[in-house]
Amino acid sequence: MKRILKWLGILFGGIVLLIVIASIVIMIVVDKPFVEDQMRSALNRHVTIKDINIGVFSVLSGIEVEEVKISNFKTAKALEALKGKPVPANDLFVGLDSFKFKVKFGEILQGKVTLKELMLYRPVINVVRGPKGGFNFDDLTQSKPMTPEEKAELERQMREEALKPSKPLKAEDIPLAVGVGKIGIDKGIVNFVDRKSQQTIQIYNFTVLVHSIKIDPKALDKKNQVKLNLDMGIKTVGQMKSGSVESFDVGISARGKVIPFDVKTKILNPEVAMKFGSPYGHMTGLQILESLKGVEALEKYCGKLKFLGKDLKWKNGYVHVWYKGGAIVLKDGDIKTGDFIMGFGGKANTNTKAIDMKMTLLLAKKHNDDIRKGISKSAGVLITGPMKKYVKKEKVVNEAMKGLQNKDGKVYLEYLVRGTYVSPKTKLVAPKIPSMKDIVKKAAGGAGDIAKDKAKSVAKKQSKKAKKKAKKKFKKLF
């Protein structure tokens, strides 16, 4: 027993010694100038770091880097001239307040990788697309110039790869069981400036936390999940020049999980299930709303629902989302605005852009007067001549409103939306709206037919009088 304890003590002491040695090496080698120089040469960009916090037990406690700033591409001559100078605000490619990295060292020795924390705090990323289509990060994705021999060898390898059938990533391709405490970004900003289309989009308050990651290739039925928390805002800066909306400012929130591998096939085919929402939002020119207000059957009845026009503002809109292989299923969708409550659910496909949705609109009572005016205008086209004496327009409007309203006196509409989400085709499926002609006839209660008969009779008498008058004139002439 003593012998076992002795060897355990030696083993434990050896591990502690390795940790201390590794931490000391990190302290000596990984300092601020070293990291700055390594990043400059690797990225060809001016890099500044305020501080790197490294302790004796950094292997266990982790490393923290403070205030990192990275410029856009620079030549070797420009980099030399910029040494010791700050990165100008108008030349910032990436900046962040701090970066934290922690690994659970002991489990690496057991054939497991457990990342306790990898977080970027308050990063700012500026992505620019030039007038000719190139991006300000293209230099990072381009490989170094190759000799003719290297190029020929690469082409040969590519031809060989093309002949091989592509293999999907399988769980067994991961050599170790993976566990992650948390990884993500806290309160980031991404500015995307497209100088080709003159459009700017900003992602703000970007906070994404991927946590409780457990993937074990040998036990996928128990360890095969990634949990996700996401909060951010995304908005246009100026008006969009193309797309299905003109401008927007939308808050996005998501809570749910991802199952990365199919349990049966063990192939990477993520299945997503989450509650996705928008705590606030503002859009203009949304094409689906344009299609809802312009449904032909409804327009002939009460005119266009103009309040569904360009502006849409909402609070607390949420939907349950399921996704796999391009297929999307939406359930219990609900958006509340000052003008209406919209419910929605159905299917969509990111590959084909196809959409098959059911949508409902419960309109606020404040819009009843506008709808009544629209109905009155449509009815007025039919109630003409002698019919005005027998058919009251108000009665027609009241009869028409009955078919549109629910028991609470609010207009309730159901739609079917098909086609694509870029060019949706919308059909009103409820209520079943009769023709305005039938409503006028019902409201008249037969008076319309009496009026028509009387009008014919009057016309006939007038015709007889005209004939007698003509005869008298004829006699006088001769």
C-alpha cells in the first residue's frame, strides 16, 4: 500500500512539476512584445496589445490578454514605421477589450479535451467590401506565391482528390471526446461596409455563448449536444438598395440546442431546436406584408389595408424553430404590434427558398373605421341611381363588417403564403368573403329589384311622353 502511495505521490508530483515548468516557459516566452511580433508577421498587420496576464500556474488558471488592436493590411516597410505607435481608429480591422483562454489540463492526459473558457470581450470587427468586390481580409485567405513545381504538385493532388468520392465528416473522425464549458463573444460589434452596392449593415450588442458542449464519438446517444444562447441587434445604416426589405433594425434572441451528429449514421448533420425571438424590431418595405395588404379578394371588398404599409414595428415576437438539412419548421409564431397581432407557422427551405406558411392577422379596433370607409366606397360603386332610395349604404357596411369581425368586434384574417420568401404568393382563406354585389342585394332585402322595376316603368312612361311630344311637333309642321 505504501509503495502504491509512493508511486502515486511521484506521479502527482511529476504532473505538478510539468505544470509549473510549462507555466514558467509561458511566462518567459509569451510576453507582450513576443505576441505582437508573432501576430504582425503572421497577419501582415500592425498589432498592439496593452497587457498579457500570465501567472506561475497559467496552464491551470488560463491566460488573459487585454486591449488588442489589429489594423488593416500593411507592407513590411509600413509595419516597421508603425512600431511603437497606436492603431488609428479609422484603420481598425479588429479590436477587443480582452481575451480569456482556459483549458482543463488534467483531462488532456486522459484522452479528452475540455476547454473551460474561450471568450472575446467587446470585440469590434470592421469588414469592408471594395468597389471591385474584394474584401479587406482577402490577404489573410490568399496563399503565398508558389514555384512552378509546387503549383504542379498541388494541381496533381487536387486532381486525385477530385477523383475520390467526398466523405462526410463522421463522429469517429474526432480523435478525442470534446467538452467545452463556454466559448463565445460578449457585446461585440461587426460593421459591414459594402462599397460596391453602397450599403452598410451593423451587428451590435453581439453576444453569443456556446456552452455545455459534450461530444463523445463512442457515446453519441448520451453526449452529442451543443447549447446556444444568442442576443444581438442588426440594422441597416441608410436604405437597402436591393433585397426583400428596404431598411431594418431588429433585435434577435435565441435559446436552444444543437445535436451535431446524426445518432444512427454518425454523420455530421446538425439538428437545431430552439426558441427564436425578436424582443424588438423595425422594418420597412417587407415584401410579405406588401403581399398581405394587396390580396385581390380583400382589396375589392374594403380596399388595401394601408396601415400594413412600409413600416412595421413590433415587440416580443417569438417562434419555435426546428432545422435540419435546409428544412425549417416554424411553430407558435407570434408578433405583436400597435396595429395587429400576427400568428404564423409552417415550413420553409433555405436551399430552394420555398415557403408554405399559414398566417393570421388580428387587427386593432382602431382600424375598423378605415375598413368601414373602404367597404362604403366599394358599395357606393354599386348603389347608384334609383337604388339609393331603397338601399342604405350604412346597412351594407354593417352587413359586410359582420363577416370580417370576431366575437370581440376585431377584424380577423387568415392567409396562406406560398412561393418563395423573396416573392411570396398570398391567398386569403378566411373569412370567406361574398361579393359586394351579393351583400348589397342582401342588405336591400329585395328593394333593389323593386327599384329596378320602378326605374324601368318610369323610363317607359318618359318614352311615351316623348313620342306624343314628337307627334305634336310633326302635325304643326304640316
